[in-house]
Amino acid sequence: MLKFLLRRLLSTIPVLLVVAVLVFLMLRLTPGDPAAVLAGDAATTEQIAQIRANLGLDKSVPQQFLIWFGHMLTGDLGQSYYYKTEVSTLIGQRLEPTVSLALITIVIAVLVAVPLGVLAAWRFGGWLDRTLMGFSVMGFSVPVFVLAYLLIWLVSLKLGWLPVQGYKRFADGAGMWLYHLLLPSLTLSVIYIALIARVTRASVLETLGEDYIRTARAKGLPEVKVLLRHALANAAVPIITVIGIGIALLIGGVVVTESVYAIPGLGRLTVDAVLARDFPTIQGVILLFSVIYVVINLLVDLSYVFFDPRIRY
């Protein structure tokens, strides 16, 4: 297992290096000049050139990359062009809303999707199974922003149950924190409920046809124990995999939700940085998302050791 862990850790290095290079080049090759954005419409050519020199944008792309990469290796992500603040400080300020939204979303998705998937597999071909499949298609088909506006209209404007926008930090009180995040989390959880429920249904349905399930039933075990202890436990690997990938995608996929609900998280920061051509901030946020994605995938791989007895490292 130690060799496996070391091998997976070493394999993340070239992945992150490729991500860093691609992000840097894509930003530098796209149209638009950050200096011109910062200078404003009334700026002269000389003023724009001076800003470019101050930001180091007058150097060649390879020189810019080497300077940025050297600073990054020391933990320095640079200073934001737009906010005039260290990128690491900006990320630290915006991390809590994004992580909170992602965690609440995945908790809701798992608590709803796993029981639904197990029940659908147990009643394969019945009304619950068909309903779940229909919901899954809807969950994958309806864009997040459309669902967000529908829930805002119904839950916030018509019923008045939850606030339309805004965010309260956990330090201000867990109740208000959850109160402001519940509607965005419900919005974002729909697609993950559909995904996790479908994977759970397929995995449990496959295990229900195994010999050990028939043996457990022949021994007279209650159906609940058969479903949970035998079927669900042996179907855990693909379910955990999709949950882990879902967490990673959530961290980097909250841009639309945070924008609609005015949540000051990393997704909102990314949108503002893109509009302002704030290269250091965009690079820092995308690099953070990449690290989180790699780490979660590593944890998912490690979970195979505990949940799949066929694997030995």
C-alpha cells in the first residue's frame, strides 16, 4: 500500500505541471490586455505600456512563465492585478463559502441518492425505479441556472421560506450559515443526486444477482440486512468513486450557482477575475482546483484498498 501511495503521489507532479503550463499559455494567448483593462478607456498608449512594464507583461511568455513558476514553487501565487492583494489571501477569504456550499451539497446528494438508488434496484422495474430514471434524465438535462431561478421564484419569492441571495459565515452562527446555503445547495445537488442514484442503482442491481445474495436470503436474513450489509457494501467501490469525483467537480463547478445566489466564493472570484483579465488570480484558483481534484482522486483510489477485497497493494 505504501508503494501504491508513493506511486500515485509521484504521478500527480507531471499532472500539475501540465495544468500549470496549459493554464498559463491559454491565458497569455487569449485576446485582451490586462493593462488596457486596468488603465481604462481614457488611458494613453504610454500609460498602458507603463502598466504592462509594472506588471511584467512586457517580458516574453517563457520569461513570464519561469518567473511565475519560480514564485509558485515557494508558495507565492503573485498579486492580483485587479484587487491589489496577494492571490493566496484572496483565495483564503473566498474558500469558506465554496467549501461550505460543496460540502452541504454533497451531503444532501448522498443522503437522498444512495437510499433512492438502493430502493430502485430492490424494486427493479417498478414505479419507484421508473420514477428515479425519469428524475435522473431531468437532473442531467435541466441547466443549473434554470433550476436556480425556478427555485428562487417558488421557494423565495412565492413561499418566502429561504433568502434569495447572500451568505453568512459559519462564525456568525451555524443556523444563519445553513439558512443562506440551503437553497443554493438544493439547486446544485439535483444533478449529483441523479448521478449518484443511477450509479448506486446499477451497482446494487448487479450485486443482487450474485450467489452470496441468494445464500443470505436462503439463510433467512432480513431484507434490510441483505440490502445494506451484503448488496450495498459490495457495491460501495463505484459509489464511492462517483461521490469522490462529485466532490472534486463541485469545488470547481460552483461558478454558476455562486453567481446566481451572490455567494462570495471561489466561483464568483473566478468570474470577476476573468472579466478583469486578472491573470494571477485565475491561475491561482485553477491551480487550487486542480490540486483538490488530484487529492480527492488519490483518496478515492486509496478507498479501494478498504472496500474491494480483490485489490492488494
